[in-house]
Amino acid sequence: MIIKSLLSQDLYKLTMLQVFYREFPEATAKYRFKCRNKDVDLLPFKKEIEEEIDALCELRFTDEELAYLETLRFIFPDFIDYLEDFNLKRRYINVGEKDGKLDIVMNGPITRVSPFEIFVLKIVHEVYTRNVNPPNETILGEGRRRLVDKIVDFKKFVDENGYKPSVIDFGGRRSYTTEWHEFVVRNLNTAGVIIGTSDVDLARRVGIKAIGTQAHEYIQMFQAFYHPMDSQRIAFESWLDFYGNDLGTLLSDTLGDKKFLIDFTPDIAHRASSVRHDSGDPLVWGEMILAHYNAFGIDPIQKTLVFSDGLDFHKMFEIERRFHGRVKTAYGIGTHLTNDFSCDALQNVVKLVEVDGKPVAKISNNISKSMCEDNEYFTYLKDCLKKL
């Protein structure tokens, strides 16, 4: 089967789950899968996807996997005890059809439905791959050549500039296959290109650092508990109170840049170690964050900007040339690492749309990344933001 381990997911799913387990154990949530490729029909693969999800729900954490989690200083003993008996419940996920398209909905306790996200994305993408663009020597040969080119380009940049950009593998959710993902990560690690991976299982088996903090869903969740215009700031404060400097990266684009700058208060800016970019022009965004730090009397070189929006190596090199020496940088690169072939990767997402029966929304700098199922709430939220 495609998913062979409950660790085969992004680290931020576990760090968020730990907060949900400790701070919001009674909360319920609804997540929905969306394929952004308008010309792709996934319905023919519905039965195969359901079979993979059935198998996923049989998995448990192994003793070796739990022992690995014990080595991460920000994973607490009571949470590991919780994971020892954890499994995904099939009754909380439904694979159906809506408006002629594949529809996958996860609905139930947030501690039980949030972990489905990465697994669902991996399953759908790989089922599609093996039916539409199955592995063969032509495709894999092309992938190997492109991988070599990346390594060569990276080493050339290092030779010309005298330092290495900090690259993180973010490609698990859209990898060509899970086997190809591992092949890429092992080769990039051997070549000294990456400093870590978001995939916890690969980090454990390859012997590299697992990297991740929080996703949009964590910030969105607070919209159900507080006034939307207060929710993001409270989410930031809550996260930093829980993890401190261990996981001090904050995501900037849940409610747009203007609202982020308001909520990124002097206290929060001092406490947070880094900010992650996930939509909009990265050069404009980077200059904006640096100006914000300077206005607070914070030396940006003490902080890190993490870029993670549709990057390839050439975009990374451009960003690095702009900001090197002014601020620390890191680059989360996904599809360009793990699904770089002549056949296009799917643009699949799973987004939080409801908490405790209340709508929540993401309003991205990139309108195609915005998501909300309640038009009235979405309009209300946009109107609130316009008044800032």
C-alpha cells in the first residue's frame, strides 16, 4: 500500500496534533480535499483511493517510531503515550462525489481528523500517478537527469558564492511516488543539498532532521473561538507560549500581509525566531518583513525568513542573492524536488473549513489559495480586513 507508516507525514501535523490533544481535546473540525487542476478527473480512481484509506486506518505507530519521537525535545511524554494507542478512524472520512468531482471530507474530533491531511494527499496523488503516468524507465530516467542537474546547479552556486543555501525537502504531499520521494531525499542528502525534510518517517530512516512548525489550519482554528480580527494574534501567542523557541516559525498569509503586520506585534516579533512565506511575491514580502523588524529595533540577522511558495532552485538563488547577509534564510522546496517530470503534478490541497460547527477561512495573498465554504462568513471576513 502507499502509506506504510503513520510517521509518513509532515512534522507540523504532529506538532499541531500535540497542541490539539493538550489544549483543544473536545474541538471538532471539518476538512475538505480539493484538486486545483481543473482539467483532471479523479472520480475513476475513487474505489482505489478508498481501498488505500481502508489500509491506512489499520496502521499503528510502532515501538521504533515512538522511540524516535522521544528523541525530539518538543514532543512530550504524555503525547507519546497518546500516540501509542492512536489510529485513524475510518468513520471520520468520507470519499464521495460532489458536482461531478471527487469529494473527500474529514469530519469529527480535530485530534482524529487533522492527521488525515498528508496521507490523503499522498494517496490521491500516487493513485493518479500509477494510473495516468505510471513509472517506467523513460519517466524515471528523465527524473534522474533533472535531479543530477539540480545537484550540479546547487554546487555551482556554492562554488561561486562561497556558502550553501539552507534547503528543506517539503515534497512529500506531491511526490511522484513515495519510493521516488525517498530516492530524491537520499540523493540530495548524500550530495549535501538539503538540511532536512518535513517527512518524519524519511527523517528517521535517512538520519536527517525533521523540520516543521504549524500550518494555516492552526491559525484558522482560532477564528471559531475568538473574534476573527483577534484570532490570528491569539493563535501566534498561543503557539509561542506552547513551544517557545523550539518551534518559533510563524506563518504569515492566513489573513493577508496587512493583517499579519498588525498581528506581528513587537512582543511576538521578538519572541518568534522566524516567519514563513507561502504566497505573493517573495522579494516584496521579504523586504516588508525586514522593514517591520527594523521598525521594532530588531536586527533582522537574528531572525530567519523561510520561503516555501512554489520554489525551484533558480527562484531560490534569486531570493538568496537579495537577502544573503541581511537576514538568515531557509527554503522549503516541494514539487520541484519530488515531482519534476514532463508530466505535471496535481495541485491537491486539504483545507480546514469548519471548527465546532463554525466556518473558518484562509484569505491568501494568492486568491487561488483562499478557501472558505461559507460565502456569508467569507464576505464578512473580507469586509473586516478592508476596514484595517
